Amino acid sequence: MIYLKQMMTVTGILTALMCTSASAEGRYVMVKVDNGYVRMDTQSGAMSMCQTQNDQIICKMAADERAAFNEDISALEDRVAALEKRLSVGTPLANKEGLPSEEEFERGLGYMEKFMRRFMGIAKEFDEPKAAN
């Protein structure tokens, strides 16, 4: 009987969240429940349980969310360490002056030239007198 009541509560929360998220503009949707609030991230679907403490709503990550969060932080720390090592060894992250290579420069110049030619063609159309229909 308790299991059925929990399932009905979860179903009610999910229904309320889906109805609310369809009209909500923000990323998070909150629904009042018996012992606080349920917050759903409309982009990822992650849900957190929230409670009111000292007139503030405090939301706590679920254990699996906390693990994913810690994994992301660990991966970022590894990337920062690798970059710091490259800098300390003297491996440049870009060429000496921070400028693009000759090939990158030529490719960028080609894009600019193509843009300017197309833009000037459009501008000429505005200068040409319109033919009377």
C-alpha cells in the first residue's frame, strides 16, 4: 500500500512538472510537495528535493548527480593540469606571436574576400535604377 502511494505521488509530481514545464520559460520548474519542493531541470530532466530553511529554499543534489558533478570537476582539473604542464615545459599553445599560421590567414582572407564581393554586389543592386514594370 505504501509503494502504491509513493508511485501515485511520483506520478502526480511528474504530471505537474510536465504541465508546468510546457508553459515555463526558465530552465528549472518547481512543484510543491508534502515535505518541500521538487525541482526539475527542464534541459537534463534531473530532479532535486528542496526544503525551506530560514526562509530560503535549499535544494540538494541526488547521490548520482553529485557523482556526475564530481566527475566533471575531476575532468576539468585534469585538463587544467595538462595545460599548466605544457606551459611549464614551454610547449606553446599557439605560435610565438599568437598569430594564425599562413594557411589559416589565407583561408580567413579568402572568406573576407568572398564576403566583400557578395556584399558589394548587393550594394550595387540598390544603386541601380529599378526597371519600370
